[in-house]
Amino acid sequence: MKQHVARNLGLVVGILTVVFMTAPLVLVVLFSFNDSVVMTFPIKGLTFDWYRTLLSRDDFWGALRNSVIVTLAVGAGSTVIGTLAAMVIVRMRPRVSALAMSLFGLPMMMPPLVLALALLTLFSALGVRLSLMTVVLAHLTFTMPFVILIVTARLRDFDTAMLDSARDLGASPWTAFRSVTFPIIRPTLFGAGLIAMALSLDDFIITFFMLGGGNTLPTLVWGMLRTGVDPSINALGALILLATLGTSALALRITGYRG
Amino acid sequence: MLQRAIDSSPHSPITDAVPAGAPLVRLTGVAKDYNGFQAVHPLDMTIERGDFVSILGPSGCGKTTLLRMLGGFITPSQGRIEVDGVDVTALPPEKRATNMVFQGYGLFPHMSVRQNIGYGLRLARTPAREVAERVEEMVDLVQLGAFAERAPTALSGGQQQRVALARALIMRPKVLLLDEPFAALDLKLRKAMQDEMRRLHDAIGGTFVFVTHDQTEAMALANRIAVMEGGHLRQLGTAEEIYLHPANHFVSAFVGEANFVRAMRRNGRVALSNGLTVVSPGEDGDVEIGVRPERLMIGAPAEGADVCLRGSVTERLFLGAHVQYRVLTESGETLVANALEGHFSPGDSLRIGWNLADQWVVAS
Ligand SMILES: Nc1ncnc2c1ncn2[C@@H]1O[C@H](COP(=O)(O)OP(=O)(O)OP(=O)(O)O)[C@@H](O)[C@H]1O
Ligand SMILES: [Mg+2]
């Protein structure tokens, strides 16, 4: 009897938590289709008007373009550099590699605000002008640790006898990588790259500090909020949500993540 | 036809430069030191063309290290490795005329069996038609026809083993290196693979170096056995030599069961406990006389033996193929004798003896 109560209580708490966490997201999506300027219940009717309003804004297209550039550059950059780093790390002696991992992981654990300030200080000290380039560099610092973590884990359980065999059969180190390592870890690299892209796509704080002018999608949301709440923000939010969820889901699927 | 294939190896031009009769592989003072841990002490070794050499020794004695130095995966900390007259000490694996079958096989999971086998030839830019022909030749040789389009992960252990073998053999290596290739297989499959290895070696010739810690496997396969202990090469010889005339105590005990009787050597003669002395050159001092349990005679036959002692049976074990007796001699040594007859029981007094031809003398 007691157990029964405890189990039900657990279930109730679980459901409440899920509701609490997803309700705001559901609301955003719901109101993005709501046929009314005021965001209140009950929903009057469904419309695509807010999406139409959003797509007719010039600053939306600029922000979308910037977001696409940054996301793709960060995805490609952090995958390539992170993979190279991971390949070096797995060759290190255990204690050295543990140290390297925690050093690389530092930006991931720092509060984004602190990281943003630190990078801003660095760039202004170096006299680097803020641009999409600085945004990309900044995003690399916190997306790369994820790539390194994922790829290192994959490489650690990579059967080294395969590489030895490749070398033995005439492959140079590079040929062995190209013909054996890469095809085998390719899904992991895609997955890691997509996770980096998802992280980059919805970053606001660091982007906000690094962006010289213009907008990315998250800074556009912020800008629109300041000039008055309009349901087309919800449309934008829903689009960002869709893109982030899409890349993450694809990443999990490709890397074969199960629960 | 395969013999011709081996002879026309891509590496063969060098062969002409080497005087006939020179060993195919020559190790001179080769040693490996892992940050102060001496895994292989300086050793010399030669391997002749056509040899099937087994490197035999207990776990951790440096067998893999030695083999990987031959393959180019570990650089010796000192010494020189020559293959076919060419110094390969500093060459990476891809530049060596050796190929290796690894303990974990190292098959490529993203390629079919055929693609795995053809990998090395494709890298060498062999014309596609020749690759296809030679792959087929190998598939037939290792009897994998039915599985050739499968991924290696869909094969049994023994089948994977054969793919690894074919993938190395297709390169027509001057020396094929194998690191405990059958360690992961069950006893029955292991025996079958040993037969297959013998068949392969007979069929295609070539020079094989095979690492194992199982002395029966070494004897079943190799024409020469290198026994290692603690990074030292203790003896290199035929199965008969290492079994019947082991060079020291370790080899005596590692390659089979052995009895040891203490004795003294003085002026090149060893005195046995029954007063007999035998010529045995070497340093003066304590020595051990070794003799195998199955070479000991008990009861009536022992009376005619070169060495004959009195003793009493302390234990009798029926082991199926033979009966094992433990005999305490009057001089206080315990000897283990394997005999076919089983009519002695514990407590019986008997004679136990052996012929001088069946004993060996090692320093103790
Ligand atoms: N990279 C390394 N660093 C330090 N020591 C090593 C290294 N590789 C091997 N050793 C040591 O060198 C010795 C010989 O190793 P090796 O792998 O050659 O043994 P083995 O005879 O093949 O043993 P096994 O039968 O267990 O495979 C072992 O004591 C091992 O601990
Ligand atoms: Mg080994």
C-alpha cells in the first residue's frame, strides 16, 4: 500500500516536471499559430499569418543568413579541429590525456557570460574587429570540447589491430586514416558535428557579445522582444526550436545513441 | 602455381644480391627497452628461407615485442634486423616485405571479405583484374568461397582467422608473422586451424614466424622453435632438440614434464648417484640431470638400464593413456615416471632407471 503511494507520487512528480519543462515550448509553438495579436487563451483560430509576417521582414533573412554561415562554419570547424585534437589525445599517456581533456573542457564548463567577456577582452586587446568571424571563433571554444569528448570516446574503443593491419598491408599513416579510421568513425563525426551545430545555432549570450553588427536568429528574437511583443516572435522561436531539435535528433540517430 | 606466385614476389629483385645460403632474416643484438624495462634483451637469431619458426614462451616473456619488431611496429632500442640482406631496422611496417596476422585479427568491418583480402593489393595499385584473380586464389586457398561477400563481423572466429591469414598471404610476404593467431579459438577449432596452417605452409612454401605460449602447438607446427624467457632467447632448435636436449632448466620444464636429479660436475665428468660417471663438458659445479617421465623405466626393464636406482612407489595415478607413478629413490629424489603397465601400488619397492641417451645435463 505504502509502496503503491510512493510509486504514484513518483509518477505525479515526474509528469509535473515534464509539463513544467515542456509547457513553455508548447506555448510558443501554439501561439505562433494563434489567430490573435494577444497571447491569451482560448486560442481563437489557426493561422500562418505570423510566419508570413516573419518571412516578410528584411532583418529575418539577414539573421537567417548569418545563422546559417555561423552554424555551418562552427560545425565543420569544430569537427575537423576537435577530431585532430582527439587523435592526439588518445595517443597521450593516460595522465597527460586526462589533463588535456580537462583543459579543453574548461570553456564548456565556464559560465557563458564569463567566457563572452573573456573573449571580448582578448579580441579588443588584439585589435580584432568583431564580425561573424569572431562569433565563429568564440563558438568553437565551447562546441569543440563536445566534439573532442565524443570522438575521443569513439577512438578509445577503436581496434588498433585494424590500423596496424592497414599499415602492415602498405598504408602510410594518412592512407590508413583515410581508408580505415575515417570510414569507420564517420557516423560519430557527423553526430558530433551536428551537436556542435545545435549548440552554436541557439547560442545567444556569446553571440551577442561577439557580433559586431547585424543579427543571428537568437539575437533577432531578443531585438524583437525589445521593440514590443508580437506573435511573430513565437513563429521565430518555433523555427529555431525545430532546427535545434532536428539537428539534435539527427545527431543522436546517426551516432546510434540509445537512451 | 602458388609456389611460382611466391617466388615472383614484388620484393624479389633484392634476392639476387644475396649470396645463396644466407639466412632470410638475421637479428643481430636486437633488444627493446620500454622506459627502463628491458622487455627483450639483446639477442641474435637467424631464420632460413622456408622455415616455420615458432617463438615459444610464457606470458610476458617478450614474444609479441620481438614479433612486432620484425614487423616494424616497434623500433628496437638497439641492434639490427635484416630481411633478405636489407637492413630494415628503421623501416616502417608499410615498407617491409613482412606481413602480420594480429591476435585480434584487425579485420576491416566496413569492407567485405573480398575487399579485406584485396586491400593491400589495391593500395599497391595492382591492376583491378589481377587483384580480382589473386583474391579469388586466396579465397579458394583458405576455403572461404561461401562467405566472400559477407562482412567480417558476420563470420565465426575461425572464419575471421582465415580472412586475416588470406589478407596477409596475398601480399606474398617474404616472412609471414603470426601473433598467437589461434589463442581465441576453442581446442577443436585450434587443432583444425593448426592442420590448415601446416597444409598452407606445405602448399605455398614461404617463411612463417609464429608466436605461441603453447608448446604442443609449437611442436605441431614449427620446424624450429625459439624458446624465450624473461626477454631472453633461451634456445633455438628443432622440436626434438629442445625436447630431448634442452639447454637449461627453464627450457627443460617449459617444453614438457621433466625430472631433475642433482649431481656434480668435475673436470668435465658428471658423477651419477649409482657411481657411474658420464662425460659432460662444462663448468665445474652443481648440475642437474634431466630425464622425461616417459623415458623412465620401472620394474624389470629398469634393471638393464644404464642408470638404475632403487626406490618405492609413493603415488599411482591412472591417466588413461598411461599410468603415472611417483617414486621416492633411496637417494631421496622424487621421480615421476609414466608407464604403460599399472601393476605397482603405493608402498611397493621397485627399480627405476633410464638410459644415458635419454638424459641431459643442465647447470642448476
Ligand atoms: N608499451 C609498453 N610499455 C611498457 N612495457 C611494455 C609495453 N609493452 C609490453 N611491455 C612489457 O614487456 C613485456 C613483454 O611484453 P610482450 O607483449 O612482448 O609479452 P608476450 O610474450 O607477448 O606475452 P603474452 O603471451 O602475454 O602476449 C611484458 O612484461 C610487458 O608488460
Ligand atoms: Mg603477446
